[in-house]
Amino acid sequence: MHDIATQGLAEKLKAGFTDGSFVKDGRVIAERHLAEQLDVGRRALRKAFDLLEAEGLIWRRQGQGTFVGTPPTPRLRKLEGIATKTSPFEIMEVRQEIEPSMARFAALRASQGDIDAMRTMVENAARATTQGEYEKWDAAFHQKLAESVKNTLFLAVFEAVNAVRRDAAWARMRESSHSGSLINDLSAQHREIVDAIEQRDPKRAEDAMRRHLAQVEQALKQS
């Protein structure tokens, strides 16, 4: 759960997005100006942004800013219809190639703000009381990790894979594969990944992500 101050700030942001006072041409005004208007620190503002992004109300792109609404579909034409032609195990093969490498780079490049956000998302996933809530925070964690690598092409590939992964049929399969004990195990693995990133240990972060994805794949096979 987010603290009360973060939730309150998020509500203020929602109101400003709705009435247009914090938005220009779909883009949220500069973080510095927004923090001044709301009389809050930029770290507090980013925590509120993390909450709103996990809820699907905003999206962020490094070097471009923060935008209201859902992010555009990755600009890869071959993605159209690919979800009906592939399998969860093909996607897991791809994830097992790219996400351990991203965890390694995250250990080298993630800011403390990135790490704090990832840790918050991990704990929210661990405390989730519904499958949908767990999925939301799990996806937010992996997305934030990808962003923390600060490599535009890596992020584009990750988001392309994620777009296929969000297919409804896959969601049903993931739901049938998740149990309370599995979520506890996956949450412990999430914590290990974040710990390794915070300790700036690239090899440990990579290995922890690889073990995490191997267990996700095993759970899918058993569903």
C-alpha cells in the first residue's frame, strides 16, 4: 500500500489532469513547475506518479516527459495479431533472454528513485489480495526495472513483448497458474532482484531475475 500522503497527492494530480490545469497538449507540465505549484518535493511527486502509472492513468518516456492516458502501442507492425500466433512459452523464451540482461544493467544504472519505486511496487504486489491487483503491481515492477536501464531500444523491445503478454487468453492462463504460495515465492524473488540492484551487484541481479523467470515458466507449465 502507498502511504496516505502519496495517495492524497495522487488525487490532487488526478483532479489537475481532469481540469487541465496540470496538462498541456496531453503532456503533464514540467516536474519542477508541478512540484512548485503543489508545494511538494520532487521525490514525493515521483512516488505519486508511480502510483498513477501503475493504475494506467499516465505513462512516462525518458527524455520526452509524462503523458496522461495509456501509452501508444509499440510501433512494430508485425505485432498485429502476433498474440494469436505465439504461445506463452515462446514469450518466456524471449523474456529469459532480455530481462536478466536488463536486471544486470539496472544494477549499474538505476537511480535511487528508481530503486525506491521498484521496492514500493514489489511490496504492493506482495500484499495484493486479488489476482488482478498482483498482476498490476507485478507488471509495474517489471516496467519500472526496464525503464531504469535507460536504454530506449531495450525498453521498446520489452514493451513489444509486454504488449503480446497482455493478451486476454494469456491473462486467463496466468491467473490459473498463480496461487497464494506461488505469489509469496515470486514476491521474495522480486525483493532479491531489487536488493541486488540496490547493492550494485549486476551478476546477482541477473541471476535472481533468471531464477524468477524460470519459476514463472514452471508455474505456467503446471497450469
